[in-house]
Amino acid sequence: MSSLFPTYARWNLTIEEGKGSWVKDKEGNKYLDFISGIAVCSLGHQFEPVKQAVAEQLDKVWHVSNLFGIELQEEAAGLLTKHSFADAVFFCNSGAEANEAAIKLARKHTGKGKVVTFKQSFHGRTFATMAATGQEKVRAGYGEMLPSFEYLPYNDLSALDELDGENCAAIMLEIIQGEGGVVPGTEAFLKKVEETCKTLGCLLIVDEVQTGIGRTGKLFAHEGLITPDIVTSAKGLGNGFPVGAMLGKSECIPSFQPGSHGSTFGGNPLAMAAVKAVLETVLEDGFLDAVQKNGENLMNHLKSELEILPMVNEVRGKGMMIGIEWNGPVAGIISELRENGLLVLPAGENVIRLLPPINSTDEECRMAVSMLKAVLDLHSKASV
């Protein structure tokens, strides 16, 4: 009997080694990893610059406390602010913590209480972020949620017109809903949300925990679409080292002063070494252009090979975040793909989610498409 709480429906697979886009289980079987730790190891397993940066920091100091100045925090925050809308960064340990900080900051800054999010969204599993999540299954069994959260249908412009803006501190959204089915927000919808925030005098929070740090081919997925007041980041930010960040505009700085918020481990030197190495890689000239090109190629391959199958409803997404909507449950298909050497995720009951390392090769992407086609073709024929 396991000594762990059974909070995860674990697969009968133990990964013991990983390098780049590939992992091995304890029996020595190889798998093409298009999960990347759920968009975490975005530069692949054992990415050398991150590995080296953390190893070097291990020989210096692991943890001090945020009572001390931490130069690596300043350097990492400087890279984030220089290349984004933001003027200040708060470091923490996870996406849920980053979203928790964003909710607290919005309420404190505006003096208002309500936060509007969207149905099928996912923002975390702390009490506040669970309340912010627009999926009942995440909130079930925990009794009364924290008050002042409201859920609107995603991509529905008319719902924004009917929004009661009284006491509204923020509207919070994902540019692409990940756990909700890999559903991209339309440009018209995203711009309408931004306009609504200005009209209501509330803040715009963009949850980029899954979409950020190059996942869609840009440092952040909102770039060129909307300008937020607050953005949250985690997952790919540390390429496997636990870290989260909340970025905000200068106007928000007075609301987060000493004593207003904190995190014991947030921004520790080991995490900051990883973050700095990740950002320096992703921000290299041409890197994000290559991610965009690779993502477009992967999407084109998937569409041409899979959308002709009668059971495939749609292939959608952006960059290296792609969903394949199947006309039925995908759990069995994902299991069969795993047995054939390809690791992928569900996003809801009927969507196969692909989150490969953003620097996967074209050969690896073509291999994944071939493996997907072989399995989906068989299932599609069996279903007709």
C-alpha cells in the first residue's frame, strides 16, 4: 500500500530518465514526451544551460530569505520586465501561488471584491484559485467557496455586455484555455474583455501559467492581442525547477509593499538561476521565431493528416500547445498511444492535448504525427 494520498490517477509507468524530448521508464522503454511535465520542461529534459546554472548555484548558496537582497532575483525580474508590459515582478513557487497573488493584488489595489473568470477555466487548487476556476468538478466537495467570484461563458461577447461591474476588482482569463480543452480566445473576445475592464475600472489579469515563456511562439501569448495589468507565469519559467511569478504594471506597486504579501521560498537563488537560464535561452535572437515556425509546421502536419479522419472534429491551438478534438472519449486512445511510445495528455474528456518541448525537432514532431495518425486512424475506422 502506498504511503501517498491518492490525489492522482497515476499511470502504471515510472519515468527514470529523460533527455531532450525523450524519456525512459525503469524497464528501459523509450517514449517521445509530448507532455513535458504538463508544459513545464519546455526546453526538454536535462536542458544543459539550466542544468549548469543550477549546478553552479548549488555550490554557492541555496536559500537565504527575502529579508536579504538576492541579485539573481533582480536579474531575472529585469529580463521579464524588459521584454514585457510589466514594471515589477513577485516571485513565488507555483502557478497557483502566482494566481493567488494576482487575486490579492487586484482586490487590494482596487478596493473592490469581485473577480470575474470564465467557464471551463483553470487557475489552480488553492482555495482562492479553486474558487476562480470555472469548473464545478474542481470545486466539488469543498463546501462553500470564497465569495465574489463570477463565471461567464468563454468567447461570448454578449455576456460581457451584461456583466454587472459593481464591486468588480478584475477580470481574469487564459489566452488559451488549457485544462478546458485547448480553446483559444478569439481576438474579438480578448479585445472586448480589455475594453470592458477599462469601462468598469477593473484590472485585467491574464493567466499565462501554461501559455507563457515561449509555449505559443511568443514570450507571452497575450502579446499583440491585449495589454494586461497583471500576468501570472510558472510551469516553463523554470524548466522543471519549481517557480512562479506575478508580473504587474507600475500602478500596482504601491499596493504590494512590505508586509502585504510574501513567500518563504519564493525567488530563492536556485530557482532564480533556473529562471535566468531559461529566459536567456528563450530570448535569444531567433529562438521564438523558430518556435513559431515549428508550431506552424506541426499544426499543418496535424491538420493535413488528422482532420480528414471522420472522428476528428478539429485540430486547434497555437505554437506548441495543440488540442485534437475527438468525437468521443480519449482516455483509451491516450493509453494506446502511450503503449506505442508517445506521451500525450487529455484536456477534458474528448480532447488530446499536445505540449511538446518548444525546441522539439521537426523530425520528432513528424514522428509524433505519424504515431497519432496510426492510432487515430484505427480508432476512427472502428467507430464508423
